Amino acid sequence: MASLERTAYPTLPKAYSKAELQRDFSFSDDEIKWVRSKSKAPFHLNLAVLLKTFQVLRYFPDITDVPDQLVDFIRGELGQRSKVKLAEYKWFQQYRHMNAIRVRLGVTRVAYVGTPNVFERRIHLWIKRLERK
């Protein structure tokens, strides 16, 4: 039987081996440049965690549920000091990060297949306007 982490709706394990961290969560130079260009300094770690967890899981987990070991590894990949913590998101910042990740990876949000509801449409348009600035 497959482990829970490897099912159709995978989750993040609580502990990783060094090999797993290197294989699944290492950053290329291009990814690090992208993270720094798409977020302000306090949110680099947040965007990087969302990027790597989305690449592995194919959905966005609650960022507060990401294991500390994984956050520590990503912090090291970015060259940040151990005092740097995940920043608290305001409501729109996390959506903007998620949208940027989807665009980078060429992923279409399932909710936008067909007609999105009015609230989602307004958020989507608002994010697009912000990205043009």
C-alpha cells in the first residue's frame, strides 16, 4: 500500500532525509533570482516555500503546516539567517504569490475553468493590475 504522502492527495511528511531535501527542494540559480524578483525581502521565504511545496504536492498547503525542517532547508537555500521566519500574510499577498507561481509553472487554476464566481474574478483582475505596475 502507498504511504499517505504518496497518494492522490499527497501531504508533506514530518521528517526528510538529506537526500530527499536535496532532490525535491533544492533551488536553481534561476529560481532564487525569480523569488527575489517577485517578492519583497520579508516574503522571500514565504514565496520560496510555496513554490517548492507546490512543485512537489501540486497544490498549495497551508504555509503554517509546512514542517520546520523543510522551512529551515529552504531558508538555507536562499542564504538567509536562521532568525528569518515566515512572514504573516495579509489576505491579498498570498493570492499574489500563488498566482505568480502558477504563471511561472504554466498551471491553470481549476476554478477558472468555466465561469469563476464574482469574488474570484475581482481578485484575479486586481492581481493582474498589481502585476502590471
